[in-house]
Amino acid sequence: MLLIVNACLGELICACILLSMATFVLQNDIKQIIYEYLLCVFRDYLLSSVTIVQNYSYALQAIYRYVTVVYPTHLFWQSFRFQIILIIIIWIFGLTIFLSVILIGQIPYNAINYICHPPLGVSFGIIYVAIILYIIPNMFINIVYSKLVRYVREINKRVRSTNVISRAERELKMVKNIITITSILRVLGLPFARLILMSFFTTPPKYHFRIAFIGVDISTTAVIIAAFKTTDPIRIAATQKLAALHGATIPKMIGNLWVLNLFCK
């Protein structure tokens, strides 16, 4: 549960940063401001860093599911303390791994798109970001999923315990949900990937970053919806919270109507 909350937190932070970036671009379009603003580089650094945390959190969830199935007797690996340690490591990794791109000046300001981002083309920044952000975590998730599928097939053949099999299948379903979420990111990130590949051979369109970030914005929204639909603990907690708020609102409305009725009399 803790790892799921961490991934959702990363997704919500990404959504807030993307919203602030879109608001800034809209304001600059209206006011025709082309100069670089103070927090431009920091905002792109924060977006990339939190995206790294988010993607590696999905990989961490997949690895955790595999460990709980294959090594059920290693209770420390399933403990709250160990999950906290892993989350801290992920955040330290995410917040430091992107600093090298900033230190070598690979995040210039693009005055046409009003954004600071590694330039497209054959550059260290864009290749580094693509490998660290997407290729490595997705590779980990797919490897874990394939290994877990093989393990479930093996225990179905040689294990008679219903509890062991059902638990393995439940964890496999959770990893499959993670695959679904990351697949949404990959599919909706295709416009960005296509622009990166195009920039290796020709000049990208004038507003290439705006085109690319449309897919990023849509994928962020889609992932939040998918995480809510496929993650039972989050869906149940959110439903209970909404039900509690709804239950508290009705008596308050009745009380307000009663007071209003007294004044009317």
C-alpha cells in the first residue's frame, strides 16, 4: 500500500507541475513575453525528477510483488521499514540523477515554446532523459512480469495449496495493472518519441514541445484515472472518503434549510 501511495503522490505532483507549465505558456502567449523566467530550469528539473520517481516507483512495485510471491518467508523485505527505505532511495535517486544535465547546461530556454527543456536532436540531454526516464524502468517492469508469469505457471503445475496459487495470481494481476498503466504512458508518449526520432534526421516543427506536451498532459490524466480504477485500496479509500463527505453534507444542508425557514417565519 505504501508503494502505491508513493507512486500516486508522484503522479499528482507531476500533474500539478504540468498544470503550472501550461498556465505559464498561456500567460506568455497572451502577453507576448519571450524572455526566460526565474523558475524555468527549476520547473523542468522538478518535472523530470518527479517523473523519474514515478516511473521507478512502478518498477519498484513490480519488483516488490515478485519478491512477496517468490520469497514469502523473507518478512523484512515486506516490512513497512524496508518500504520506507526503498522510497527514500527512489526519491534521492530521482532528485540527483537529473542534476548532471543541468550542470552541463543541457536545459536551455526555448523562447518559441516558452519552456526549458533539453533540445531535440543528437544531444546528451535528450538521449539521457529518454534512457533514464522511460527505457530502464519499463525494461525492469517487463522483465519482472515475464518472470512472474513463468513462476505462476510453474507453481500451478507442482503446488497444490490454493492459498499459495491465489496469492501468486493476485500479485500477478497487480503487476499486470502496472503494465497497463505504463502502456498508457508509452502509447500517449509516442508523439514525443516520434519528434525525438525525427529530430535526429531533420528539423522538428516550430511548436514541437507544445505538440509533445499535449500527449504528456493527456497521459498524466489517463494514468491517474487508470490508477484509480485498477488499484483497489485507493479506489475503496476514495469511495469511503467521498461517502463520508456526502453523509456530512446532507445534515449540514438540512440544518441550513431549518435556520432559513426560521428566518422566513
